Amino acid sequence: MKDPTESDYRQCFTTDLGQRVLVEILLMAGYFSTDLKTTEDLAVLNFAKVILSKCGLLRGSVMDVHVKSLFAGISMGRIEPKKETQ
């Protein structure tokens, strides 16, 4: 059964304002962090993933687009890959 709130989430987070808020939520939830240590950290991260899922952003076909756009950003010089430190 389809979640009736999914269209609400998409409508909210497809606006410029909604996308800025979503980025802030993802940052605060540690979505881009590799340093999550506690069960609480993981719970907050999982909640952020629920939001992404309700927006339809965690489907397989959409994930392909995300990965391609990340690499496109690197190849166009918009994103600097992290340099390995030794």
C-alpha cells in the first residue's frame, strides 16, 4: 500500500527552500559523515533515510542518477575528491 504522505514529502522537498532544509537535515543527521559512533547517531541517520525514502530518492533507478551526478560533478571540477592521507 502506498504511503499517502509521499506526495507531500516530494512537494515539500522539491522546492528550493525544501531542498535547502533537506540538506541541513542530512548534515545534522550525519548523512555525509563516516564518524557515526553511537546507537543514537544511527537512529538519527535512519530517520533522515526515511525522509529520503518518502521523497522517492532511495529507489534503485534514482540511485543510479545520484551516483552518475556525483561523478559528473567530479569530472566537471565542481567537486574535489578527497585526497588520501598517509
